[in-house]
Amino acid sequence: PLLALPSMFLLSHPPACLADDTISAPHLHLHTPNHSLNPSTKPASCKHQSLDKLAPALDFLPIETESEGGVKGYTSEELVALEAYRAQYANYRLRESDGAHGERPSANPHVRGSLHEHEAKELDQLRHELALAEARIATLEKMEQGEAKNFNTPDCDLSESQLLGRQMCREETQRRAALRLARVTSAQSDVASKVGRGSVEGSSYNFTTGKPVKTEVIVARGVVSSPMLASFEIIPMASASSPLFVFTDETVNGLYGDAFVQGFEDMGYVIHKIVLPDGEDAKTLEVYAKLADHVLSIGIDKSTVLISLGGGAVANVCGFIASTLHRGIGLIHFPTTLLAQCDASISHKQAVNAPHGKNLVGSYYAPIRIIVDTDVLQTLEDWLLPDGMGEIVKHALCQDV
């Protein structure tokens, strides 16, 4: 309150009754210009009141205005003395609010310490206003986040033709979403009635590499020649309505291609078969570019799955295409050679050859699952069996070390 002490207040000597718990005011003799105190606010017997009793009265005193020469009605000596008195009073009030020995005020809201009644009311009012302000800030932040996600011009800012066009777009979007949901639901229902109904049992194994990406390895017999006999899920249910692609080579296609594709079609899937040249002739950048363009021309979505049915070359080409289209789509391997079953299909290495060398363009990409049908080994040429066994021995020796 003394920060705006008016010039009409006269304090000729310090209050002697404040003792050690109060402060002493300087000897001020402030000349009083033509001002008068309001009788209702003028403190009685100012000489002997404590500052706490005096403060409420001083709160209502008028504030003097400043001029170029300083505060109106005061000499420089009086101003210096007044500033010293203000500092003393401020220190006194701070000491009183924190306790005589510096302790903090009580956390109990009913214990007001040295606060006056009007100060306590003011504190409660400020706390209430702070709570309202915080609630308002939270509301505005939610509105701001909501507006940040909405890039559409408000309907009220559109013309009649623009509003009509927007409404047509919204209706068309809803119609397409409904058709898509109906198509997916129907396909999933149709496929679910046929998946896992067969009698062929399989042993399931999982392994991880690098970051936690799980690849399921299923060992079973007779699944390649008749996928409907599988008692386990081959294609993820999320891909039931998506286009699927089977990559195979000329030799494997002649042995299993038609029956393999027909089995999935009988379960309700939409299958496109792509036949590659045999061996390393399929692992070129030219073949990769042609096949990728062919798949994109037919059309895919994020749930599309590419299926390799063949040896290591087919698995590599199919896997590399799956890892690059749409920045990665579903991949399932059906390895048909012993070497592919123990190495190429489970290594996560997908690559094609370049003019400068073998497997120079590729990626590490995890398939969803690998289904190893040991029955297909019966149709392998004899020399391919020791070829695969050599890889198995190599893995065993390396792991033993």
C-alpha cells in the first residue's frame, strides 16, 4: 500500500509500539499540499498503530501523479526517505507472510497466517480466476488441435455450388466406404468358412531377426498340391479381399502351378499368376522392372500379398518386388527346393543381380510366413538334394562354432 503513499500523509516519528516484530519508520515530515483525507479512510492515531492495522487504510489513499521534476508535492530528501520506508515495509510484510523464521505458510486454506480478510478474499478470487483461465486454455488447446487436423474450408464460407459439390463428394465417399466394407466382410466370411478345414497338420516355428519382426515357419505335407487341405491360415484374413499374386518358374508351374492357384481360388481369393524364366535368368533388373510394372498395372493395395512358389531365384525376385512396392507389402514363401527351404526363403535377403555382380540390388525384408512342404522334394532332380544338404551342414557348423 505504501508504494503509492500520498503526500498528504504525515508521519512525524516511528511507531514505538511495534517492538521487535515490526519496523521503524523514518522521521518524515512531508509537506502537505492542498489535499484532504477522506474521513472514512483516515487512520486514527497514526503514531501508535502497527503497520498491519495501518495498511488497510493506506490501501485506499489516492495516488499522486508524477511530473518532470519528480513526484508532485515532495522534495528530494523526502522522496529518498520514503523509498527507504517502502523497502522496510516490504521486507516486514514478506517476513510476516513466511513466518518469523522463514517457514512457509500453512497449506491449510483455513489458516490465513498474517493475511488480512480483504487479502484472503483477493487470494481466493485470484485462485478462482486462475482455475478458470487454465480450463479456458485447455479448451482452446483442444480446439487448436482439432482445427489443425481439419484442412477443409468451413461450409459457411462456401458458395451454394461449392457446398453442393462438397455434399456430393461426402455422399460418394460414404457410398464407396460402405461398398468396400461390404466387399471385405463378404470375402472374409467366404474365406473363413473354408480356411483351416483340411486334415493336414503342420508344425509351427517362429524366429526373429533384427528388430522384433516375427516370421512364422510352418512345416507341412501336401499343402502345395492342395492348399484347401491346410488346417492353418495361409493368407492373413485382412488380405481376403485384396488381389494376390503367385510368382513361380516354368518348371514348378508345370508341376504344381495350376493346382496351387486353383486351391486359393476355391477358397475365395483373387489370384494372378506370373511365370518367370527358370534359374538366374529371372534375377535381373530388367525382369524386376517389367514385373513391378505389370503388378502395378493390374492393381494392388496395402494388404496385397505376393506368394513365391519355387526355388531361391523365384523367392528372391518375388521378395524384392514385395519389399519395394508401396514401400513393402505382404510376402509369403512356398520354397520347393531343399536349398530354398533351408536358406533362401528364411534368410530375409531379397535381391536381384546387376551387371556388376550377383545379388547387388536387394533388401532385407521379412515375409509374413514361410510354408515348407516336404512333399515337393520328391520331384527334385537328384543333384539338388546334396546341394541343399551342403547348405544345411554349413549352417550347422557355423552355429556350432
